[in-house]
Amino acid sequence: MLFVVSCDRELPINLNYKHYDFVSLDQNGGTWTTVLLASPEQLEIPEPADVNSTQYQTELANLKDAMSNLTSQQRNAVEYWTNNPSIRWMEIAMELVAKYNLILGRNQKEIKTHQST
């Protein structure tokens, strides 16, 4: 006798989540940079250009131009990643776990902590 057991559903990919309704656009959002520091003395931030300066206005115009000329593929990518990005990463992780039959392991710091106790 042979029994075959499997899932009755496909892995949910590209789930449709209700998007966020932002109160307003952050005009400076594109300038954010991730910075990891050991101490605040490591970084000296120069004063930004005045909002009425030619440099600032040129950068702003370039950004607006780039945003108005997005391809449909770029626009879809923006919509995908701004719709609950942390859940999107979980979807990718679930897909990889299912595809490669992975069991998520503990990180090395956690393993060392448990070994020393």
C-alpha cells in the first residue's frame, strides 16, 4: 500500500495586502542613508544646501523628472516594496524555506550562549 501526502495549497506568493495610506509625502525620503556608528564623533554632517539654492533646486528637479518617467516595471517594483516591505521579506523567506526544505537555524551568538551555560 502506498500513501502520498502533500499540501493541498500552493505557497502564497505576492499576496495582496492593503496598502498604507500615507498622510503626506516626505520630500526628503530619498536622501535617507543607513549609517552604523560606534560613536557620534565618527560622522560630521555638513549643513545642507539652502532650499532656494541652484544646487538644491537642480537636484529636486532631477528627482521629480526621474519619478515622472518611471517605467511600468519600476512603478510595479515601487508599489510592491512599499506595500508592507517586512511582510514581503517574510514571503521571500517562506518561499526559500519551502523550495529548499530548509529549517531556519539559530545564529552563532545564540549557539555560543547556550553552549557556555
